[in-house]
Amino acid sequence: EDWLTKTDEQRRAALERRVDEDRTLGFYLTMAPLMRLVVFRCSAHKSILLWTVHHLILDGWSCDVIRKQAFADYNAAVTGRPLTSEPPLPQFQNFVSWLVRQKSPSAQHFWRQELAGMPESVFISELLASPRADESTTQREREWSLTECLSAELRALAGRQGVTLSALFQAAWATLLVRYGQQRDVVFGLVVSGRAAPVAGIERMVGNLINTVPFRLTLTPADDW
């Protein structure tokens, strides 16, 4: 798309608008590929690339692998150097095959025990009434910056409890679900990386190598914050 006649301010505004439009557009999961590429030409020496990809096919690590390889090849092309001769990327199928082999009766038994008597599902969208019905699925963002003092207090609290900051925020999220859901037994999804799997070349593999495991927490009245 030609943006040669736009000023810098007009380009910034146009880019913000296009990003919002692209996010709203979403994807049809039955129509491949689940990604889009748009190039905005700003000058003879500058272009902007808008790359949108669905999380179903790539995780954040994979996006970085692709980005580094793409820019390395691009720089080689514009400077007249030969393309990098790195070995081919390991196939994602290797990870999937390993994952399939992990299914076992003991693993199924473990999760059945962990999730036995699980409470009825409660969705945040049902707990928080939207001011307008047509906005119930609208994505919103709110940025909140912690002060240095509060950040230090949180790190100190995590240290005293012998946990990580991540565990501290998970406990806070569970407490929030307890208060809004009016039940003390809560389950939520916890995203974990799958790159610790013993698969050759997994650090260079491109695909979705994350997993969401259920995290269950039961609070007692003494656990109130």
C-alpha cells in the first residue's frame, strides 16, 4: 500500500487505525493461512510491515525465530550477500509425535483426581455485566504501571512466602475469581511452554509449542486478603 504522500503524523494515525481494523477482522479458522501480511511503503528506503498471525499456529518464540530468519535473508538480499546457510528448521510434526506418545493411563488418572468434584464453570463475561450487550466480546486494554515502591514490596512479599512473582499474581487472580464467582473452589487455565520437551532442535522449531493446563485452588476463610 502506497503511503508516500502521507506525513509522519498521518502515517502513525493510519497505522493505528489499520492495526485496530485488522485486530477486529479476526480469522476464519476454516480458511488457511491463519496469517496476513501488509506492506506500507513510506519512502524509497522505508516500509512498514504489518504481520498478523493467529496464536493457533505460532507461539511467541516461533514468531521471533521467523522474524530473525526473515530479516537476515532480507539484509543479505539488499546487500548482495549470499543467504544464510543454516540447517533446515526442525519439523513441528516431531513435537506433535512426541506429544501423542505422552498419553498414558497414569496421566489421565492424575488429572481425574486433581479435577474431581470440580465446580461448575463460571465465565468472567457472565460475572461482569457489560454496559452494552453488543460490547460483551469487545477486546479492551488497560495499562497500569506499578510504582518502584510497590514493585519492591511485591518482590519482598514473594520472597517471604518463598514463591515467584508469577505465583503471587496467580494467587491474586484466584482471589479475584473467588470474590466475583462467589465460590471458594476455582479453576483457571495456566499457559506453560512446551519447549522443555526432549525433542531434537526444539529451540528452533516453528509452531504452537505452548499448552494450557488447569490450575485449581481452594481458598478457606482464613485465606482472605
